[in-house]
Amino acid sequence: MSRIPTASRESVPQDQVDSFDTLVASRGSVPDIGPVAIMINSPELATRGEHFRAYFRGDEITLEASVRELAIILTPVSWTASSSGTPTPVLPAQQACQTNWLTTSATRKN
């Protein structure tokens, strides 16, 4: 049993019911697992998170696909390691990724 109950149209703030309906319609049902299952309790937050995810997964961002995927993979690992109080082993990889991105973006022609 989850600690946070599955969201319903009745359980979300009244001013966010339209956002809830839109999100549920786009997904086909109310998610019951994963981060969106928690965020949908605040439909406006979930909608903004979906836009953020779509931006990083889509073609609008100027980072190379491999760099995007590396950032997506390393971010939760870094958050988990830093929240547990242990040194994070991914910092050198993050630093290399950032250095590579800064170097290539500085030489890239717009």
C-alpha cells in the first residue's frame, strides 16, 4: 500500500481540476506508480514537470542527445548520493560532461 493515496478528481485542489483532467486525458488514466503518481496530487506541478521532461527529451534543447541522456541518468544518482550523506562517485563524470559541454558550446557556431 502506498503512503500517498492515488489522486482523484475530488482530492485535488478545486482550482487545478482542469489541469488534472488534461493530464489524465493525455495519459489515459490516473497514474498509480512513479513520480507522476505523486506529482498529480498537485496537477499544476505535474503539468509543469511534464513540460520540463518533454523539453529535455525533445528536440528543442541544444545539447547533444548523448549529453542529455547522461544528465538524465546521473541526476537522480547524484541526488540520492548527496541526500544520503555519502560522497557521490558521479561528480567526476558530471564535471567531465559540463567541461565538454562548455568547450563544445563555446566553439559551436550559432
